[in-house]
Amino acid sequence: MVVANGSASASTANTTFNVTANVVASCQISATALTFGTYTGAQTDATSTITATCTDTTAYTIGVSAGLGTGATVTNRYMNGPSVDVLAYAVYRDSARTNSWGTTIGTDTVSGTGNGGAQAITVYGRLAAGQLPVPGAYSDTLTATITY
């Protein structure tokens, strides 16, 4: 009796290929409301949070507009209220509330570097004491802009 070996020899061939991608710098920005609550004539402080999400190592700056209040500037912001009355407030980059937040890059903006995750930046707001506005609801809209 003769037994044949059933194993066949298999051949293989290989190749390599490149895998590429290009990552473009990008950022997203969002913000929570700056809510002062009821104003009684006393100084009132509040905070808001701007969240920047940028690709890793992407440098950015964040500016905050003067708002829509009548006569507003980045150092003197106003919420419009009943009739033509306004309520003055300020927005700052620091907890001591000494550095106004504006839109001039390198002067009154906040800068950072993205890490690929969400980065929270606090907005510090203040209503000055001693204002005597007409009773009613006051509001304004600020625009936060991220430049990268």
C-alpha cells in the first residue's frame, strides 16, 4: 500500500501601501447665559462659561462684542429695558474684574491653545451699584468670536 502525502505547498505575495490624512485646524465655540437675576441697586456679580473646542495645538483667541445695547462699547455695555432705559454692566476676563473683555486681539481678548477637548473659559460679569433704572426686564446679546 502506498500513501501519498496530501499537503500542497501554498505561495503568498505581499505589498505595502501608504495611508494618509490631512488634519485641518478647527475650532467650535459655545457659551452659557450671563444671568444677573434681580437687581436691587447693589453691586451684582455673575459668571458665564465660554467653551472652546479646538484641534490639538491650535492657537486661538476669543473676543466678546460690545453687545446690542444702545451706545454700548466693550468697556461700557448696556442692557436695553422698558422705554429707552438702560442698565449698565461690564464683562471681564479675570475674576478680580479689572480687565474688560473686548474684540481687539492681543489687547482685550483671551488666548489659548486647543488640546482636542472642550476648554472652559469663565466670563466674569458685574452690574455696578447705585443704578436707578426703570423697573422691568432688561436684556442684551453678546457675541463671542473665536479666531484661530
